[in-house]
Amino acid sequence: MIERKIKNFKKELAIINWVEGFNKQKVLIRDESNNAYLNKSNRKFIFFHKGIFPYSKNGTLDINIEGSQYYIKSSDFKEPVNKNFTQIPCESACDVDTFTKGNLNRRKLFRMFFFDKSERTHIFHHKLEFPKYDGKIPWAFECTRVQVKNKRYDIIQHKHNNQSYIIIENLDPVSYSNFKKDSYSIQKGIGFLIGYMPGGENYIFSGDNFVYQRLSRKALKSIYHPVTSNPYSFTLLHDQRKIAERYESILTVIPASVISNFVNKIHDSEELSVAIIFLMEVASLSSVVSMPGVFSVILESFANIIINEQKIRQSLITDEELAKEIIDELNLVIDKNASKMHSDAAIKIRRRVAAINQPVNTKKISNAMKLREPFDQLGISLSNLDEKAIDYRNDLLHGNILMHDETKRTSKEIDNRMIYVSAKLYTLISKLILKYCGYNGYVINHAKFYDLDGIFGEIDFFEKI
């Protein structure tokens, strides 16, 4: 009864432990004797063979281990070997890229296992909504659920024998190719939301069949994540209990519907998919110099993705009488202060005022407007501090990577400012992404955690969108 209620990964973990323990594991190739073996150690999977051996054109080799058939694939298997050379004495060592049993292309239900290198326990807790046990689908202690193209997936953090795994499991039948595509979207979406994207080596199982594969993209661990329902998860707030208590009852996790919406948008948009990977890679490097500049570029990328040109207001003031009244009042202000200006200033300002309500050309909006437009369309208010952070893009374009201005600063002060701007830009990116996917609630204002003395003017640790 308990095994039906709780997800059971015993069979898959037994196979993983068996493969991970390969130490001169004997391998038979066709009818040959014990001239080959496999080693799996420290994330390196090596095939050794005494003598030259033949393999197929697609870089695969059929092998037999303890009476069962498998095949391995290696990028070191470049060209088929002439059989006349197979008796030449030598020893070959080849990296194993995939190790497979059976044919997964004929299956519909899969489980993908990643080695969890996040070094975090309860990785979804206080961040993502948990699915409730419905009496049908077995549950897990640390799990979240999404729908990708109306197919349900569970993502689980599971610990076994001091090793933690991130597991992606489809609950509705899908093809093998769709499972891999959906899973990659899930990796990126969940990775951004929890601050850790699994990668590197993985195993995919379906019944007794499985494949081990080594992905080129390794796991990415960000220094940021966008949402928490627990203010005490930040050590800095342990000493500011009154502030933490104020947020304790209003912070929430990200709903499953928002998570699913986000993953589906990644699935359908190559631009969004690449932007998320770019964001995760930079955030995992924690580079004081690169983060502000790259985050500015990523912010612009998201603006291009989110902006709906049809929603850009062509006239800021639709009431023509009101527009004329405002222009007249502004001209009166100019008249009042004209004597204090340069002789040409009043004329040039009047020209700008006269054009203040001219229709906006959606094809030629300025970069400054483009960066702010998605916030306007999504109903996200920008503070003066937000505006200043967005304007860092101009510094970047003009080569002012360290954000120098007329104020003299020490190296430490420059670093602190760049860290602050990075955190501010990440918070703005988080707001855009989450609001774009239907989230209403509080996001972490990471900038405040780098402005405890109030030097930059930050007020709130969490901000509502």
C-alpha cells in the first residue's frame, strides 16, 4: 500500500549504482574472449579494448555484459576499421558518450535521472507549488508538477544513499523525442525558478530499457532565484524579525499554472529558451564585471520577446482637448522661466513640448522606450531606482562597463555598485518573466540585500507585481 502511494525508484537506482560501479567490467564483442572492459569513475566513462576492433558507421558498438545485450556510442569511433587490421596488437581507450539497453523509441513513459549537484535540500520548498496526492498518482516528498503541451510531468528531488537526484517523469504517454524536448524545456524553466538547472550526465529509463548519456551542458547553479514564501530563508532577516514577520503571511510560492505557462513559453520560443540559458550561465559565474552588462542585454532580449506592438499607445493622451490644455500650461511655465535660460533654450523646449503628444512610430521606438514598454504593457510600475538600473544599458553601449561617473569611488565601492546593479537588473528580469507568465505576488528584491545601509535608497526586501 505504501509503495503505491509513494514513488518507487528502486529499480532505476539499482541500475545506476551498477553502471556507476563499473571497474574493469568485462565486455564481450561478438564472439571474442575477454579483451574489453568498461570503467566508470569520477564522471568519466571509458571503454578499453586490447587490439583494433570493428564498429559500425554510426559510431556504435554492440556489446554483451553478463549475458545481456547493450550498445555504446563514442565520438572516438570515427571510421569503420578494416578487418585485416583487427589482429594488430594495441590497446584502445575511448570515451563513452552513450550506454544503452533496448529501444526507447518504442516506449511512451520515461524517467530521467540527473545527479543533483545543487548541494541544497528541499530544493522546491518555499519556491514552487507542490502537487497533492490524489489517490492515483504516487507522490514524492519533494516534487512539483507541470503540464507541457497538456502532458503532465513530475519533477522530483530524491535522495538515496547520500546521493541526491533530480528526476523528470512524464505521467501521460509521449514519444521519446517529445520527452527529451519537453524535459529540456523543464530543465530551463525549473532551473530559473529554483536557481539550479540540472545538466551533465543523465539516465533515461523506460521499464527495463535505459540509456546513459553525457550532455555537453553541465549543471548551472545561480546565485539568485526569483521567489520565496519564507522570508526567514535569508539569514539577514533573522536579525530583523519584525520585517520578516510582516512578509511571512503574504509571501507565496509560484503556482503550478504559472510554472507550466513558463515552461510552455520556453518550449515554443527559441529566443526565450536561449535567453534563459544565457541568464543562468551568467548568474552561475557570479562575475561582478560581467553580470551587469549581460543582464542589461538579457533585459533587452526579454523586451523584444514580450512587447506587443499592437499594444503600444500611439498617442499618450487620447483626449485632444486635454493634450492642448497641457501643452498650453507647459508653455506658460517656459514663459515664466525664459529669462533664466539661454536665448535658444526656450525655443527648442517649445518645439519639444509641441510634439509631446505626436503619434508614436512603433517601428522606430527608442531603445529607452523599448526597455520600459514591456513593463508598461504588463502593468509593472517602475520606481526611480528601477529606471536608473535600466539606464545602465546606455553606460554599457558607450563602453562605461564599470559605471564610472563624476563621483570618485574606491575599487570596493565600484564592486559594491556593480553587485547592486546586477541584483537590481535580475529583479527586474524576474518581474518581467513571472508577470508575463501570469504570476501575481511578491518577488525577491535582491538589490535590497546588497543595500542594507540604504546607500542606494532601496526600501523593501520583497516587491509585489
